[in-house]
Amino acid sequence: MNVQEQIEKYIASQPETKRSDMQELHLRTLHASPGCKLWFEDGKDSENKTVSNPNIGYGSYTIQYANGKTREFFQIGISANKTGISVYILGIDDKKYLAQTYGQEIGKASVTGYCIRFKTLKDINIDILEAAIRYGFEAQNEKK
């Protein structure tokens, strides 16, 4: 099964309201960065144990570890969880930026250094979320 099929299967497996929210987020994220690399992380480790919720990933950036090793990873991630949806915006150096820039305007969401968590799209301002996603893509592209 290819990545696009894994993503479609994951979205289809969600309960109805979450499924339609995930589908809209998927399309808006693709619109924010057309042609970006797609990822699907099933949340399982090398021993097939569940260690996290599955994630749909978009874009690509290189993580630099202290030991000098590097790893490619997605820039933006979307994941369904028990209470709603999490949008991960990775690789931002300033861990206060998301909360300071988007936290007041986004609506009923928890905004941390790299994650925006909310129950449903109707609880938030989707245009503000999309602006945060665009920022995540742009911030990484500026580093290249």
C-alpha cells in the first residue's frame, strides 16, 4: 500500500465528524504546499508496538542531532487523538512563536511550542490554523 492509500485508509477509519475534519485539514495542508512530500507514520515501533497516534506528514526537513547525525522528517503533521485533532508544526526554533502569534485568534485550541490541539474544526478559526501551517512550511524553506 502506498502512502496516499495509507492516508486515505487512516482518514476513512475515523468517526464521521473527525473524518470530515481530517479530510478538510488534509486538503488545506496540500493546498498550502502543493506537491510536498507525503508521509504516513503508523505510530508503531520496530517491534510493532503502538508508541504514538498515527500521523499524516507533509513536507520534509532535516533534523540535526547533537551527535552530528541527521534524519529527514515531516514539517507538518496531522493526527487524530481521543479528544480531537492535533496539528504538529515542527522545526520552529522559537518555541513561543505559535502561541504568541496564533494562540489568541485561533479559538478553542491548546497551542504549545509545536502543537495546535482542538476538538473540532468548528471550534477554531480555520484560516488562522492554515496561516500557522503556511508559516511552518515557510520557516523550514527559509532554512534551506
